[in-house]
Amino acid sequence: MTGMKPVSKAEVDAALEMSADPAQLQLLFVTFPATLAHWNSRQADAYETASLLKAELEREEARLSMLWREMLIAQGEKPTKDFVDNKVRVDPSYTKARVAWIEADAYRIRVQGVVDALHAKHDMLISVGANIRKEFPTPSISARTTRAIATTPDPHDKDDEL
């Protein structure tokens, strides 16, 4: 693969790991945005590489089509489009460009899968966070306590000292 860092199983497993340990969940909440940004960047790079290699494949196909057509005409033949296309498809330079594009596109799809799984993980983290908040509700303040706080003078307020 041209210029692409392979996606290892360990790297994918680390990105998608989800622990039930509350301390680990807190770490996940903190580190998740960076993990998602990393994989989004890799996805963009993979898309760019696959797109550039697809364009290169198309240029090579056009170049070889003209080359084969001119060569066959120079030999006195009247080649059909299908005949020229077949010559192009078995040409080693076309095959090499096509394999490079296929590898890049497969990589792009693998990274897209990781990004999609990370979005699902994000949804799960939100759900887990909501469930944790339900289990450990914050103490509510009663109406009487709220009134008492509101009517208590602030000791730092200079107007009350006059």
C-alpha cells in the first residue's frame, strides 16, 4: 500500500475497547474525542489516497488505450473498442495501478468501519453515562434550603455593612 499505515487488529481493538470499570469509563469519556479525531484523520487520508490512486488508474487506462489503439492502427489493424480495452486490462502497468487502487480502497473501507464503530461506541458511552447519573443522583436541594440561601446575606457584600 502506498504511504498508508496498516490497520492492525491490536490498534482497532484498543480504539474500540469498552470497559465496565467506572475509572476506565471516566478515562474513555476524556480520551474519546482524541481517538475519534485520530481515526477521522486516518479516514480522510485513506479517502484521499484511494481517490488519487483511482484518478491515476483512469489516467493510465486512457494513456494505454491511446497507445494500444495507435500501435494496432500502425500495424494495419482496425481495432474495436472492446479489443483495445482487453489489451489495456492485461497490460502490466494497468494491472499495477489497479492493484494499488484496490488496496487503497480496501484500506479506506477498513478505516471507515473503525470510524463507524467509534460512532456506535460514542452512543454507548452517552447511554452508560446517563445510566450512571441515574444510579448516583445528585442530592436535590429542598425549597426551604433554596429560600434560606436566597435570604442569607452575603458576608462579602459591602452594602450590608453600612
